[in-house]
Amino acid sequence: MTQRVLDLAIAALETIRENTDRAPRASKTALARLQAAPAAAARPIALRTAHATPVGAVESAVPSVDPDAPSKAELLAAIRERVRACTKCAHLACSRTQTVFGVGNPDAELMFIGEAPGIDEDQQGEPFVGRAGQLLTRILKAMNFAREDVYIANILKCRPDTPSGTSGNRPPTPTEMQTCRPYLVEQIELIRPSVLVALGAVAVEGLLGTRGTMRELRGRWHTYNGIPLMITYHPAYLLRNQAPSEKRKVWEDMLQVLERLERPISDRQRNYFL
Ligand code: SF4
């Protein structure tokens, strides 16, 4: 196990411990292996110091990069495979067409979080591809981002089931969100974006465990695990409520995001209405 993977595993465990009622459990054998790993990872540097450093030379304090360390994309792919096989919510595992993991740039500086796949996402296996997704893509374009530049994921990786014969989507339950949340926590820990954007009150509840009205929550900065978090309306809300004032609120939230990312903002962007 490389030091980098170990750091990521420890960070993910710490996040789980901070954000769930139940502390992560590990066997004595697993703990012993984890405790032994840092020493093993540090050994090559110690050996270089003892045997390879020329007399009088100063050993660099910067750890060498392990060329065999998995990339972020590879680590994300490993989580994706676990999600693909996940049956923790038996009812959703039965009803889904496929899991919807997330899409975008593993090195994204901006990450969007929605609530759960809808019928279009369930069919296509990608988040935010329906009408609300198309609006999100337009918002990104107005911000001078392509979908491939950012990372987009949901709290829930499976579509919440609905009674047979009915159409439409339903919001995920608190239990479903609690069950699936660790996958999102891992995604955020790996990507470590500069800014997170939570889309809608359900996404906020799933991410922070906080219930509140969007009027209270949106338009100001929050923090998730040290990462600045902007809360704004879900694009589906804007499709239901076409009032220019509501669209402008979302755009003003996005202007704050651009400022936080130190992106140039043109006059045209400042005066833009979605
Ligand atoms: S919603 Fe999440 S936890 Fe539940 S079955 Fe799907 S992937 Fe697993």
C-alpha cells in the first residue's frame, strides 16, 4: 500500500467518523497492518539517507512521487465498481436500470452535488442529463465551463423507486441518503475541489445533515470538511419557477463561485440573467 493511498484511506475514515453516528470499525489485524504501513512507506527514504546520500549532501525533505501510485481516475474507477455492485438498499438495487456514479474531471476545481438520479439519468447512467441537467449545462457554459471541466455527482447513486405504473421521480429518504453518502464522501475526498456547490435542499440535507429552507441556506458560503460550499437552487426548481428573480438568484450564487475561484468575470457575465 502506498503512502498516498494510505493517506486517502485515513482521510476517508476520518470523514466517515466525523459525519456519521457510527464510528468505522476495523479488526485488530487490519489496524496492525495500517499502523505498520507508514513505516514501510518511509523505509526507502531512510535507506537512501543511510546508503545513497553523498557525504555533505542535504537529503531533500520532499517525499518522492511514487510512479506506481494509482491516479485519481483509477481510484475513482475503483469506487465506481463498488457502487456498481452495491445492494445496500435492496429495493433500489432491484428497481434501478443501473447505478449513476458521477461524471467529469477528477481534478476539477468545481464540483456540483445533486440529490439523486431521475428517470433519464437512470436510463443513461450519467447525472444531470434530463431537462434539469440541460439547464445546469447552460449555467456552466455561462460560467465559461464545459461539463468535462467540472465534476458532477449525486448524494444517491440509484434512482429512488416509484410505485409501478406511476411516472415522475421522488426525493430520496433520509435513510437512503445516509446509506449512500459514504460513496460521495470518498468522491469529494479524492477530487478535493476548490469549491463545492450543493443543488437544492435535499442535497444539502444529504451532505451536511442540515435541514433548512433554501431562503435560509442559499447565497452564502458554508463549509464542508474545509471546502467552501455554496448552496443554490436545484435547476429543476428553476424549471418549475420561471420567475426572472429566482433565476437571477442562482446566477448571483454562481458569480460568487467564480469570484471564489478567482475566475475573470466579464461585464456581460455580471449582467447576465439565466
Ligand atoms: S443508493 Fe447507494 S447505497 Fe443504496 S444501493 Fe444504490 S449505490 Fe448502494
